[in-house]
Amino acid sequence: MDGRHSVSASERINIRDSLSRAHWCGCFSCSDQDLIEAVRATRSTEVGVVEIYLATRCALESFEPARAS
């Protein structure tokens, strides 16, 4: 998260609302598609769960070896 938004324990992402998705994409620095995939993968709209998933996925992707072209 960007440090400007405090999250309550029960805060949820309204996946059907494009404005809500845009807000959380900005907070998580992810695309709309990344956010939707994270909600599907975690089967949760809880902000904390989705945030941990996205952060973990980002960290794991940074360890992937560079692909030879």
C-alpha cells in the first residue's frame, strides 16, 4: 500500500464497481486485470488478503530468471 490509506480489518473491494477497483489499483499499483485475478485466486474481496497476494506475487516474479530471447 502507498501509506496514505489506512485499512480497517473488514474493508472490502467492491469488484463490481469500477471506481472502487480503480481506487484499489492505485493503492496496490496494479492493473485492473491484476486486481480481478487476485480476487479470483484468493476467493476474497478483503483488502488485506488481496494486498498480501499481490505483494507475494510481485516478490516471486522478481526472483524469476530472465528469459533468453
